[in-house]
Amino acid sequence: MTASNAGLDPLGTCLSTYASQLNHSCDPNCIFIFSGRSLSVRSLQSIPAGGELTISYIDISMSRSERQMKLKANYYFECACTYCRSSLTCGQPDIPESLRAKMSTNEILRLEKEGNRLQALAADAAPEKKAGILDQVVDLFSPYKDIYPIWRYPWPLINYTMELVCIDQGHWLMAFARALKAYFYTEPVHYPLAWHPVRTVRTFVLLKIILEMGYQANQGPNNEQHSAALAKFKIDFPAVIVALVDEIDAAIPHGFGTNSSFAAQFRPCREGTMAQHPRREKDAWEKERVKLRRLADELMD
């Protein structure tokens, strides 16, 4: 299995006779969490006594055909979980009726195969070339946006990869736009539990992007330009920051554990942020949430 750090970034391979006994499901009821050299199995749903514990060996946001291909190539079996038997991806129809009416199964497979090829190229490409290759994937799928919604293959991986590229290049506004889009429209579908570890980590990344935008607006080399850009949004960012900190803080006991490496990593951020920004009324966050959702649409359209 893949060993990861506190932020779920891959570090290498872990060999465990205990953990290797868990089978795969595209709708797993457990997830592995590493905390330093310790590995824990955390449940994602209520599991009856004697029920089987399952994890996902792959990215479950991929289409059923892509999941089957990955599992057969890397683990030598064909998945027969409930989602695969019912042709579901993240609980949604893998090939929506709207898509079936416009494209044959073979046409869909050819389209996704080419998308897979380009994304594999992007994965191995130098950072400065990733965006150009991913733009080709965008061009390939853009004509089908009405039948490939934002949460469905290939957009989540494209969006997340481009978000990382923007962070690496210091394009904080574009990183914010992509993280915001995922926060509202992708992650709730992929990870319905508000405290799911992956969803919590992505929320933490969004929080750090917002904090960095604030730093750039106050102390960065182009602070006046950044400050003017943020002012145009008309968002109460301190209220947003406090709400995201509370959201992550509430998720940690369920998703990671209070003594986990992620909890230790988040603690200084929480303490520093709460010292700078007074707590707001709950309805302040609800008002800003509506504006943020609208902003996510405007920034990405």
C-alpha cells in the first residue's frame, strides 16, 4: 500500500500483513490514515458486527471502466462491488442517460482513453509543461460539459492538478478559484461525509490559499494589486477563515484522531488564526458561503 504523510501526500510503499488483508471496494467503509510511522484504519460509515472492512486501492472518482482497467492492470482482479455491479461512480450513474443518448459506449470509451493518455503524459511532464497538456484534455472534453459535470471524470483530477500547478507558480487567485470550485461542487459528491479525511485536507489547502492571499495583499511585493483584487470580491474573508478553521477542527476527531500527525500540523494554524480573527456569528458564515458559491461560478466560467 502507499504510505502517506499527514496531508495524505504519497511518501512511498508500506508493507503490512495486517492492513493487506482488507479487500477493495469502490464504496469503501474504511480508510487508512498514517500518523508518523503508525497506521490506523478509520471507519467511514456504520459497520455491523462481523461486517467486512474494505478500503479503496485506487481513485474511486474515476469512471467504472477506468477503475476496472486500473484494478485489472495493477491488482489482477475485476471488481464486483455494489458500485461496479450497478455502474455507479461516487453514488451517481457512471454513464448518465443524457450521455447514453448522445454517445455510444464505444465512443465514450475512446474519448476517455484519449483523456487517460493525455493525463498520464501530464503526470510525468515537467511542471512548466503540465498546464499545456491538461489544456488539451480540457479542449477534448469541453464539447461535452453538459454530460460531464464538474464532479465527473476527467474534471476533478484536471482541476486538482491545475490547482497544484497554480500554487507552485504562485498564482494564488487561480489556485483559490479551483480550490473553491472543488470545495462546493466536487468534494461533497466524492466524499459526502463532512469529516472525510480527504475532504478535510482539501479544505485545509483552501484555507492556506486564502491565508496566503491575505499575506500577499498586506505584505507581498505587489500588495496593492492583490489587495485591490480581493476587495472586488466583496467577501468577508476573516469570517470565512474562522468558519473553515472551525470546520477542519470539527472534522479532525472523526477523520484523523485528535492525536494524529494531521491534528498536530493543523494546531499552530488554528491557534494563530483564531488569535488574529475574532469569532463571528454563525449567520455571518452562511452569508459569506452564498457569496463564495457565486464567486466560484464566476471565477471558473
